[in-house]
Amino acid sequence: MKKICCTLLGFYGLVLMPDVGADEQKLDLGVIEVVGVTPLAGSDVAIDDIPAHVQTVSSEQLQEAQSISLADYLNRFLGSVHVNEAQNNPLQPDIFYRGFVASPLLGLPQGLSVYVNGVRFNEPFGDTVNWDLIPEGAIDSMTLYPSNPVYGLNSLGGAIAVRTKTGFSAPKHELEVYGGSWGRHSEELTSGWNNGAWGYFIDLHHFEEDGWRDFSPTNADQAFGTLSWRGDKGSLDLTLGGNDNVLLGNGAAPVQLLDQNRKVVFTHPDRTITRLFFSELEGKYALTDDIVLSGNGYFRQNRVKTFNGDDSDFAACEDGSGFVCDDDEIAVDVNGNDIMAFANVLGATNNSSQTNMRSRGGTLQATFGQDLFKHKNSLTTGVSYDYAEVHFNADTELGTLTDTRGTTRSGVFVDESRVRLNTDTEAVGVFFSDSLDLTEALTATLAGRYNYLHIDLKDQIGTELNGSHSFERFNPSAGLTYRVLDNLTVYGGYSEATRAPSPVELSCADPEAPCKLPNSFVADPPLKQVVAKTFEGGFRGNFNEWLGRGDLKWNAGYFHTTNSNDIIFRRDASSNLISQGFFDNVGKTRRFGFESGIALNYPQLFSGIDDWHFSTNYTYMNAQFLTGFDTQNPLNEDEIARVVKDDQIPGIPKHMFKAAVAVDLWQRLSLGIDGVYNGARFFRGDEANNFAKLGGYWLFNGRAEYQITQNFAVFGKVDNIFDTNYNSFGVFAEADQILGDDFDDRRFVSPGAPRAGWVGVRLTL
């Protein structure tokens, strides 16, 4: 996202507070905001000419909000976005936009694509998104697009495009330190510089906390740097990044246990380690005033290790043989020996995995700005290639539970749960996007992308997981924007997007051989790719002429997406385990709704010292199954639950509301408060809508900043001001085997964090 002139007009983001003496923050109502229409830089189009509701965020907004991550900001301020905290770690949320998810969890139907500097950030194994890998301090801008085929696979609901800072966009040096509740502290050093031709930017960040729940510490180390060159006609950016993060999020716990103490966890540890190396060379060259070539090449390596201490489905065989059984079958270790029922292998399991991913590729595109038949026109066309190698290992180790429900190690690994899987993924995309001004008021947009994806699965133990799968499709989009008045635009459009089954889903898709998530894969039957067809239309405008010196923008729109061959994890109705199932195409699903928003900036409302900022967003969202299917009753594994047309998709609230207000006083003191309402939603696993919903909740957060000098500021924030007890995620599991017969309620929830506060200082040079 790029801005012309010197202002912030983030349409949905909250514009909070200007830097002291920063002229670029002064209100200028004559600006035109532009955004890229492809993942790669160089394809800018005026945001008002895009036939969809696009939301943007700047680095200033991220800093002013005092959010701990990009995902945190999305949750608090952007319309149609909500979070499920399934992991209960602040750096591992499930981000939903219009009912589609981008999550670090394997097995979720990833319906959003994420790009950083034009490089796809969805992982090649599972299409997951590890939010902890994106350093917030290095972000220059972020754009959230609704469904757009140009952004490739997984863009069913939309795409998130991040641009990072360079020495030209952020030529300053900054040290920021804060600390407070739960032992959380953060230290971040950024430095940017340029001499007009060469520049650099670096970001070094350390984040650490004990966590507000038991046994839930987090340690994240991030490093990011860019070396840049700028010439009269071209530019080059070499970017390097790395992470070494250890994240513990012990997830959902039984509601009866949380009634006693909301800080406790059910079993532990649930640990994720991510280690990323990222490199990219991106360039742009203007052949003429109207033709711009852009391209990038990248190498990305990410190693993800998980270790989940859980309860056990294994027990001593009932026949008194002295062996360990799983559902009346004797368990065998990886050496082929029957496992003896010694005390050190009963009561717990350690489910571990290691995913080594290496991906490389690049994109080339050309943008043509010549008039077409004497009408203003902007055409971008390009091609992308991505190749990834993945080595996935998974094991289940037997152990015991400690007094705190932690797990012990025995060194005995179950053979049936052992997975050694290698995958090769090759993707090719050919895309275009064209915006033509038919009149001074009417703009037509036509875009499309051809995707080809080939996946090879290679079982390193046997042959059951072997497979070769290819998917291809051309996805089009078209739309119109019409400026009815200078301050009123109407827009409408249609788009198609697809996601192919991931290697994770393909490895667990046999109804005759169900598996246990996240790591027990057993077979490789075919699945169909998911096709999403989206209609969107609405109005946007401003009331600036009425306000005089103020700036008020508004939007109201409708969206409607139908998925064909949607893929979900179906619990096996014939199994006595509620965690066992398979991935399946379940037919059609639909997500539709209405969204509206207002963003107001009003300087000197009551006097010459106060500048006010206000934003609000409301979304009505209806996510439904359109095709019926059978699944397991989560409260009685011996019963079948029938999902029928119009049943609600779990985990998605019907109502979302956000509001924020902030004031700048004397251009030194900034005060702000924001509130979020997320409505009730069904528990994951209750696709048939047979049981009570997880309750909705309000959350309010406050923040303040005082600019002592031009170079030194102090700041602080309080989250969950009213100390609300809330739960953002619900699922079904069994607790009575560990906690006793009194804990017979199978509802598990992820509790929200209580009231907490932090204070910090920032030095800028």
C-alpha cells in the first residue's frame, strides 16, 4: 500500500495520533490512496477504483495502537475480522476474515493467503500461517483484500499483503522497551538510513513472557534486514530475515476445571518451536514512463517442531495379558515389539512432530499504463513459480501424567502413529489485472489467474501415503466502480478463487482409515479442490464538505461467497474416539453478510489543542452448510449427528462490532480506547448445531502516550479494562478419565486473558 501526498486515510484502520512535529500527519483532504492489485510491487491503482472493500494499515497505526503483532491489530480494528484463540498463545491466533481462516494449526481449512513483499507466506505443508514469523516493527504497510484470484491459491475469503520497511520508507533509528503483567517484556531496535541511492533497514526484536496461564511461557527472537538501492528508473531490495521462537500455548481446558481456576491448563506442555530463514531479492525497473517491470526471487526455510503432552487412549489390555492396548488391539513399538503395560507408559502420550520446509521461487510481472482507445488504463500481467520440499516426521511416545498433568518421557514410541512423509509441491501461476476508465466516473476491472499445482507424497516407511495429485483452474474476476458524486462511489464485482487440498488433508482422507489430528496420517485418497465464488457490492464515500476541516469516511456493503467441494475434518461416526476422523469434501458451504464502517478524524474539535479520531465497524455474518452429511455426536460417540442445510459453521459469530476513539492533546499527549464485540458461535465439532453456543463477549482496551520531547516518549496500555471473563474458542473432548467422574462435561474452552497492563519508553533519533 502506497500513499500519495502526506496523510493517513486508512479506510478502516484507526488513525490515532500524530508524531510531534511530523508534517506528514497533517490532514490533507486532496490525497489519493493507492494499493497494489497484485502481490508484487509496481501495480498500484487508486483504492477508490477497486470494486471491493479494501482495508489498509500503516506502520504508524500499528505503533500507535501498541499492538503486539499484526494479528492483534487485525483483531482489534479491522472490519469483518475476528479471532479464535485455540492455542491460547498471543502469537498463535486463528485469524478469521469473512468466515475464512488463516491459522498456524494443521488441519484447519485455510481460506486466506498471506504475502510478505510479494512472497507467499502460507506454509507449503498445510497452507498454515505462522503469525509469529512476521515482525510487526518491520511492517511498513498491510492491505487486506476480499476474495481476489490474482493472489493465487487459498484466497477464498481474501488476501493479506504486507510490505516491509526500507531505509527509504523508514530513515530513522528507534529503541523501544516495555514490560508489565505476566512477566511480559519486549525490546526492539530498528535502524534505517539512506543517502539517496543506497539505504538499509534492520529490525531486532526480543519478546518474552511467562504467560498468564500455568506453564505457558513464550520466547520470540526476530531479526529482519533490507539493503536497498534506488536509481532514476529502478530499485532493488535485498531482504534477509530470521526467527527463533519457542511458543507455549496449552489450549482449551474443561469448563468445569476453569470454573475453579481460569489460569489452570488441562495437560501440558503444548510447545511449538519455529525457526525461519528468509531471503528475497526484489526489483523494479521503468522501461518507459508507462511500462514498469517488476520481479522477485526468494528462498525460504522454516523448521517447525511441536511437542504436545496429552492424555492417552492407550491402556492396559483388559484380558490381563500385561500388554498395552489401543481399542482392544495390542500396541506395538517402532521395533515391532508388543508394548508391556509398565507404569511408565500408562496415562499420557507425547505427540511430537518436526516439519522441515524449504521453498523457493519467484514472480515476474509487467505493468502497462498506456491509454486504451483514449481511455485511461492500467494493465498488469505476470507469472509466478513456487517449489517446496517438505520432510514431515511425527511420533507418539507413551508416558505418564505428573501431579500438575504434565507428561513424562518413557522412550517407548508407538509404531502405528509413526509418520515419515516427504512432499514435493510445484505451483505455477499466470495472472493479469486490468483497470479501464470507461468514463471519468466509471471504472471497469477485469482480472484472472490460472493456477497449476502438483503435489507428490512419498511415504518413507511404507506405501500407504504415496500419491501424486495435480490441480488446475482459471479463476476470473470482474467489477465496476461508479462515482455517483465526488463524495459517493458505488461498486460491485464477482470473483472466483480456489484452494487445493493440502498434503496434510490428502494424507488423512480415507473414511475406512481415519486418523487422529494433528499427526497420525494413514492413507492418501483423492480430494477435490475447493472453488469459492464471491459476489460483492456496496457504497463508500465521505462527508468532508459538510465537516469543513474534518475527514469522515464511510462504507456499507454486502458480500456472498459459496464454496463448492468444501473440505472439513469429519469426525468418524463409527469410532469411539471423538478426536478421530478424516478430511472430506462435504459439498457446498456459504458465507454471506453485511458490513459497514465509519472513520472520522476531526482536528481541534473543542479548542485549538484537541484532535479527535473515531472509527466503528459492524459485520453481520452468516456462515452455513448447504449440503448435509453425517458426523459423530461429540457428546455421545456411539450416535450419529446429521448436519442439514443451513446449519451454522462452528467458530464463526453472526455479529461483530468494533469501535475506537482517541484524542491528541497539545500534540503531545494521546489517549485512546477501543472495544470489540464478538457474538456467540457454535463449538468446533458441533456442525449439526445440537448444543448450546459459546457466549459472545465485549472487550475494552485503553492506551496512552506522552511525547516528552521530539525524540523521547513514554507509553502504556491496559487490555481488558473491565476484567471480563470470556472464551473465544470452544471444542469437545473428554476430561473424566484424568480428572474423575465428576468432570463429565465435554465442553472445553480457551479462556481469554484477564486485565493486564504494560508501560514502556521509546527513543527516536
